[in-house]
Amino acid sequence: MVKPIGKQFATINAIAGATILGDGQVCLILDGQNIARQVQASTRGGAEHLQHDKQRHRDQRRLIMIVDDSVTVRKVTSRLLERQGFDVITAKDGVDAIEQLENVKPDLMLLDIEMPRRF
């Protein structure tokens, strides 16, 4: 269930709302479409800056960790990201992810909200 975020965060366009996790912690939910629009709008004005960033990203691959208890979701998401030029590692649950984080530091983590063994 997504809850409204209130006046404190209303001006931050990247946040869509919040939810309460099973353990009682509050978790912010990002607005992916709005973030994409902001990135797209900012890159239109800075094409030269964009070319520089593209070259830097070509030289340095980004590592993404996918944490999901569904084998299908891990495989499909991994293949999609690998086709886009990312390095991908996967974890079957939060405990597995924590163990892997001792050895690797991903640039981004994609997490399933509900898993049998969380962090």
C-alpha cells in the first residue's frame, strides 16, 4: 500500500510516496517516470555534457546487484541489464546479498520488497 508523503517531501518530484515494511520501517517509493523525465530534460540542454558522460560510461561498466527470491525475475532482469552493457550479480534473498556485499560493492541494487529472508 502506498501512503501519501506529506508537505515535507511534496516538492521532491522523485518521490512518489511511502510504504511501511513488514518490520515497521518506512520505505520511500521513487517515481521512476518522473526521474526519467528529469534526466531527459536535463540532457536536452547539455548535449556536450551528455557525450562526455557517454564516453565515461563506455570506459567504465556499472555493476548492478539484483536481489529477488524469484529465479525468473533474476534471470529476466539480468539479461535485460546485460544487453544494456551492465555487469550484473544476483542474490536470492537479503542474507545472500549481505554476504556478497562483503566482497563486491555494486553501483546500484534492485531489491524485491517482499522476500522470505530479509536483511
